[in-house]
Amino acid sequence: MTRNAFLRLVDDALRSIPRQFRDAITNVAIVVEDAPSAVQLAEVDARDDDTLLGLYEGTPLPDRSWAHGNTLPDKITLFQGPIEDASEGDDDVVVAIGETLIHELGHYFGLSEEEIEEIEERYWRGDGDDAIE
């Protein structure tokens, strides 16, 4: 898939995530790379058999001090190759991107893995807009 086609699917996925997530995001860059670098894999202690679909890099909202400001955006990187490899078609790519965005935004909001999993579960059951209440 071309990068432009993938970026269109990223836009589709962004529109599909819970509205409260979208409305609460500030100063976050969402970028697409082909695959994670060796440095990125090392940062998350990935094993050889691990697949990394996305990565949040920044300071989670609850960890910021009152003086936090005048900084570069936090960054969420989506890895096109692994996402495509984990998907069987465009619809699956949108789902994989959406799940990855929700997961990485959960880190941005300072949520635990358990809280993120609950949001993902509720969202894919169709409870998307109520997911982070």
C-alpha cells in the first residue's frame, strides 16, 4: 500500500476513535514510519518475536509539572509495515490503526495497561464515545 493510501486510512481511524480522546489531544504529532528502528525496539525492551505497531514518546499528562510548556509535541508513531502485516485488508488496517492509536493515546493520558485494555474492549463493542468516562 502506498504511504498516501495508508495516511488516508489513518485519517479514517482517527475519526473512528472516541470523541473524548480526539477532543482532549493537544500538542501531539502523529507520524507514520515504515518500521520501528533498533533504538525504538530497545526503548520498549522488545524481543525478537515482538511486533510493535505504534509507539508513544513524550511525557504523559499526569506526569507533567505546572512548568511544562514551550516543548516539542509528544509523538505517536504508527509503523506501517507491521500494521499491514497484521492486517488482511483495508478494513483490518483501519481497525489496527484505531486500536494502536487508542493504545498510544492511553499512554499520553497516563492510563494503565488495564485501563487502556478496558477502553479498547468497550470501544470495539460499540461503546466508543463513552469509553473514557
